[in-house]
Amino acid sequence: MASLLPDVLYEVRGQAPAPSKDFYQFLVDRKSVIFRWWKISLRSEFREARPGELKESHEDFLDDPSLQIQIAYIFGPGTLDHIFNLCQGKFDFLARLPDRLLLCIVAYLDLEDICRLAQVSHRFERLCNSDALWEMIVQNLCGHITEEMTALAREIGWKQFFFTNKLQLQLQLRRRRQKEED
């Protein structure tokens, strides 16, 4: 599974909380963490300050409370928790899968589970509401889909097509036929 991991596991950049103008970068790769900073100040004592860098192994970072406090202060406690998990070898491989593969997996979930999955993250919300997913669900559940039904589904959206009752679909198909004839 480790071969699925990219060289850079996580990277975050940002400016320190006000009134500071300092810029920070924190990078986690497979073996180490790298903390970089750039002092930005008009004060004469900081004008000659050079950018700095601190590189530690994952184990050293887990034992360095002063750096952890600094990371939590600059980037927030949620970021620190995520970095802790990465340094302890707790990776979220599901989030690293490509969208096409995730869609194939999600298509086999129950509707309730799809609704819950959509609440997990912005990425899963986008996937769970995508036309590609609902097209797969409709094709898995329906035996035969005509060209006319496919055209209507593309027009109104596959999710809307799935949740529209049969009578309404027949009415919409009839209207569509009449438009084409006129």
C-alpha cells in the first residue's frame, strides 16, 4: 500500500495570524517533516533575516512539543491532528483513489449510505451528486433504457431522472415527443 503514496503526503502554506506578516510552509513527505519560514518586517532588526528551515524525521516531530504548538498556532489544531496521523502512518487511502474508481464503488451503496457519504467532505458531496454516479445507478437498476429516456435524463439530470416517479417521467417523455414533432 505504501507504493500508492506520493512523495509529498501533505503541504500547507500560510501567513501567521495578525499582526504578523510572516509566511510559513509545512511539508510532510514519506520520511520527514519540513518547516520553513520567511520573516517579513519593516523593522530594521529583521531586515537582514534570512528564510529558515527545520527538517525532522516523523519520530522527532512527534516528540517536539514546541514545533507542534507553533504549527497549531499558525495552521490550526485540525491541521496538527492530520499531520500527527500522517507521521504515525495512519493514511486515508480511500481519499487517494481516483474519482472514476470511487464512482464505481459508490454506485453499489444504498441510497441512505450515499446521502451519508455526501456529508463526509466536499469531494464526496461532489461525487455523490454527480450525473456520472446517478447514470451508473439508473443503468444498474433499470433493465432497459431507451434513447429517448437517455436524452431526457441528460436534459433534466440523471439524479432528477432517478427520483422522478414513473407517471411524471411518462408525461415528460410525451411532452418531449410533442416538441420534436412540432
